[in-house]
Amino acid sequence: MSRTPLDTVEHAAATPDVELPWAELGLKKDEYERVVEILGRRPTGAELAMYSVMWSEHCSYKSSKVHLRQFGEKAPQSDAMLVGIGENAGVVDVGQGYAVTFKVESHNHPSYVEPYQGAATGVGGIVRDIIAMGARPVAVVDPLRFGAADHPDTKRVLPGVVAGIGGYGNCLGLPNIGGEVVFDACYQGNPLVNAGAIGVMRHEDIHLAKASGAGNKVILYGARTGGDGIGGASILASETFDDAKPSKRPAVQVGDPFQEKLLIECTLEAFQEKLVVGIQDLGAAGLSCATSELASNGSGGMRVTLDDVPLRDSTLSPEEILMSESQERMCAVVEPEKVDRFLEICEKWDVIATVIGEVTDGDRLEIFWHGGKIVDVDPRTVAHDGPVYERPYARPEWQDALQADDANKLPRPQSSGELKDQVLKLVGSPNQASKQWITQQYDHFVQGNTVLAQPEDSGMIRVDEESGLGVAIATDGNGRYAKLDPYTGAQLALAEAYRNVATTGAKPLAVSDCLNFGSPEDPAVMWQFAEAVRGLADGCLQLGTPVTGGNVSLYNQTGEAAIHPTPVVAVLGVIDDVARRTPVAFQEDGQLLYLLGDTREEFGGSAWSQVVHDHLGGLPPKVDLERERLLGEILISASRDGMIDSAHDLSDGGLVQAVVESALLGGRGARLVVPDGLDAFTFLFSESAGRAVVAVPRSEEVRFNDMCGARGLPVTRIGVVDGETVEVQGEFSLSLTDLREAHEGTIPGLLA
């Protein structure tokens, strides 16, 4: 990359006409010219490397910043928020002096190229974000999207991704408690591998990514720096896939979970002894990111000697060292008198640690190599003052026709036999079928604090053993809804995750998001993105759940074909006592089934329209966020006061999907009666939002009805838990055996 063995700052100033490979590193001509303008000279090869990775779409959010500002501008007032957008992860107060940090990120492109390592290093990266906040990681979640379930390449990508997530997370000793798996042809060639993590700490243990205090030492610790992942996630995720381009295999990082486990314990011990002033993990953009962000967030400058970086490959150039995304590395800022103790702790945990620089009282980031200064920049220009694009966006011409193609007009079953067949087809379809083949590869209960995990509505972890304090997390997103209407689709994702947390008895507190879209250079995609962000920001304001942070993943398309707009929303909630949680499974025969909320003819983007008719069109279900808030309050109160023994939200697949899942999990059937004013088809398959089905002990029926009535929530008795079938009176009956065979046999059959 360098034009001379030592392309110093002095050499760059003296050789303005030297050509540099800015285009090969992903910079546009005007971006390169902006770098020259900032520096007042051409950049050195090392400076060019830093600007190229830090100004990439993945790191700089240059196409999305103008829209993401809404999350701050429309943020609801929240007493729980301790650390918000801009840090490695958001932090919320969950009571009793505890704080919880959580975040969701993407590792989409690397996971297509190299499924196992792409997914594994996605888990590793998000866990390091959690550690960097000062927290002990306690759980992970994995929202996943793959191409068509029967496509040959899905058999390559899915098992590799699942093995990578399971292998890395299990080796770290972290339970995988939630997530989702969705199949759709639009993700062919562009799987979405989103990974989330949760960490717990005391309030006083929160750490931030900043380098303050002149004379403080900068310590790089963890794995040695190698050639894997050079420009990996940062550049790989900043362009559209094209089969004609050479393989990007070398750009995918390689993970070592055992090294990461040592890194976790080493870091937490250093935190415990108050040795760390500031800290930053090395993820996308590696040392370029860690040094520039620590310096720009601090009160001074930084001087780094690159020769001191421990290497796996002695032939690496300084540019490659700065761009490498080798995993399991972190950067800490430590006061001089505490350096020896910090290094002792690293040695105890068999973690390589090296002082590579120090904080200065200036305002420059200076990096040296073989005695020459190869970087001399204002760190803010690298880390924070990159390009900001107001990309043109426009509602696509085809949107009206798509919405006019109304799913409510599709042919419906004409007999009870046809209705029964369609129920069986739905519960056995890839998206509605059991994901046990996947989730059984994850350890759900390691550490002993998991109280709910897949396939529950939300995962739940006990935070305090004595009091039973716990947190719940759910991730949701429906690309089909968002394709029909991105504003509403984003709010439906928020509403479903909010509802899933409330269904288990936890109070929703805050949001993280992972926004997966196609190329921002396409005005139609940019419109989808703008609408989804607007919808999510408006929804969070109305529900009182601030966005604490998240991730944007763009360029998820192959050639001209973009994925469905897929905003994935994670909602975190708190529960005072995990012993009062509400599970999905039916618990006892004789309990009464109640449907909460209103059911309408809403089939746009529905599972029924996809499974039975392979159709996508019309409008998604309407969103009533005030109704969602009321439903949440009812579910939380009923859980706390022992009025319900099971609950399940209604979403993909409607009521019949929810009832079948609760019946199969509990090993108990249900007899259902179609309420007055509804036909059996709408009753079973509608995907109206703001609904849940609950099982109420007979002793609590009056109290439960009185509570719903007093608060104005529609409630309808629809049946009873009973027997070994799911029966819709006057229509059909399906045995649990037949339902289980259909529900649990699909995924193993497809992937065998």
C-alpha cells in the first residue's frame, strides 16, 4: 500500500504527486479529496488506511446519520437510561443498584462468505462491546434470516452460521436465550446474521471509551495482530455483493473463543481493581478505530508506536496492522502507576499485553513506525467527522401496486377440511415450524441464571439470586410487513418485541436495533430506510422506550436485488421477581383461554398469505401503540398477581399458531370456540397486532375479567385447555401427535 518503505508524514508532504490506491480501499474521489483538504497534504499510506476503514459505511454511518438523529431528537424521557447512543453499548438502570448493558449488531456479509467464522466473530464482537462498558456478559441472542429453506445454498450457510454461533457462545459459557430464524428468498445471497448480547454490572462499574489524562498509558491486550480480516467488516459491509468480484474470503476474521474468555476475565478483574481510565474493544477497523475513538472522545491527544504491537505475522505493513480486524483484542488507558498491576493481571490470565503509546496534552493522534511518524491527524476527523450524505430517496413506483394487491382478497378455505389442511400446512411451514434443530445446538442454561429461553416469547435471565430481580429480552422484525409499509413495519417490529417482553411478565424499558437494508445508493431503498427509522423513532417516543444504540447494515443486496427492508428491534425489560414469570406452555387442563385485543381481517404480509398462496401484497396490520401499552400493563399485572398461568403473543401465523405452540410445549390440547362476529378463518389466521392469548385458572376468572374491563381492554373467552387435540368446535380437530409431527419435522427434513 505504501509507496516507499517508510511513507512518513514528512515524506507525504514532500511528494504530493504520489498516487495512492484510495479507490481500491473503498473511498470515493471526493472523499479522498476531502482527506487531502483536512490534512493540507496527501495522506500517508497509513493515514489513508485509517480514513478508508473509518469512513466506510459500516463504521461511519455516512448514509444513515441524518436519519438516525431522530432517535436522539425524539427520545422519550427515561429515568432508566444511564448511557445512550454513541458508546459501545447502551446501559439502563434495572434497580437495586444494578445496570444492564445490551446491544444488537450485524455480521451479515462475512457470514455469507464464511458462515462459521462470520457468525462466530459476530458473537465475539458484540460480547466485547458489552465487556468494554464494564459489564460481565450474561447472555446472547441471535436474530437470523436465511434464503429459501429448500435452496441448496441455505444448506451451506445455515448450518455453518448456527455452528459458529453455538461454538463461540458455548465456549464462552454464555447462554443463548433468544432470537429468531426466518426464511425468505429475498435473503438468498444476503443472509442476515444479527447478534445481541446482554451484560450486568453495578452502577459504579460503568466504563466509557475515552482516553483522558496526559501521560496515561495506552495498552493493547489480547490476541496478537494478524493478517485476517484486513479491512474486513468495515469494507466488506460497505458495498453490494456481486458474483463477478473476486472472493472476499481473506476479509473474514477468525475467532478464538477461548482467548476471548480469558480476555473477559482479565478485563473484569482490572475493572474490579479500578485500574482502567478508558477502554475500547477492537472490532471493525481494528486499531484505526480504537486509537482514533479513544483519542477523540478524550481530553487530549495520543501517541502510539506501532512497532510495539504484538504480531502473528512479522511481514505485515503498518497499514495492514492498522486495518487488521483480528479478533479478541482490546485497548485500555491506564494511569502510569497502575500499569504494572494491569500487566500482572494480564499475565495471570495468559493474555498478551503491551504498552503501545500514551495520552498527550495535545490534540493530535500521532503514530510512529520504525522511528518515523506515519500518522499525524486530528482524531475527530477520522472517528467522527467523516462524510455525511443526504442520499436522495423517493417512494418507489411499485409501492402503490404492491399495496393494492390486497391479500384480504385471496381465496379462502371453502370447507372445514380445507381449513384443517391449511392449519397443518401453516404450522409445518419453515417459518412457523419448530426451530429446535437449531436452538438445541446452543447452551441455554450455562451459568445457571436462565429462567426462560427459546421458544419462549422472550428470554429471561436472573440478575440477583436473593431478590429474584431479572431482565427479559426479545428481538423481532418482519421484513414482509416492512416491504409493504416500512413505517408501519418498523413499528410492528417494535410492538411485537415490546409485547413479547410484557407477555413473560417483564416491564419493557429500552430498545436496541439492527437496521438491515439494501444499497443506500438506490433512492427506493433509502426511502425504506428513512421511513423505518421515522416509524421506529415515533414508536419509541410513544411507548416510552428510548433507543440506547444499535447498528445499521446497508448494501444487503446482490446486483439489483435488495433484501426486504428488515429493521430488527430488541426490547429489554425488567421483572422484580423471575419466579413470577409467565411461560408460553399450557400448564393445567381446565384452565380457561382468553383472547386479549381486537381481531380484524388483516392478512397483508401474513404467514397464511405466504404459505398458502406464496403472496406478498396489501397493507400490513394496523398499529395501535396505546393499545400495545395497555395490553402490556395487563399482562404484567396479571403475571405479578398470579391471574394467568401461561401467555403467548399473537403475531406470525395468528391465533392458531400461538395455540398450537402453547399446546405442544405444555403437552396439553385446547378446545376453541369461534367468537360471535368472527368467522373461523379470520379467527384462526388473522395477524392483527396488539393481541395475546392467556390461560386463566378458574379461580382467577372473575378477577381477571374485572381488571380487563376496568382498564378498557377487549377480552373474549375462546376456549379451555383440555385433552390431546387442538379442536375448533364445529370445524375440525387435530391431534397433538399430528401437529407435533408437522411442527417438528420440517427443519430437520430440509437440512438433513
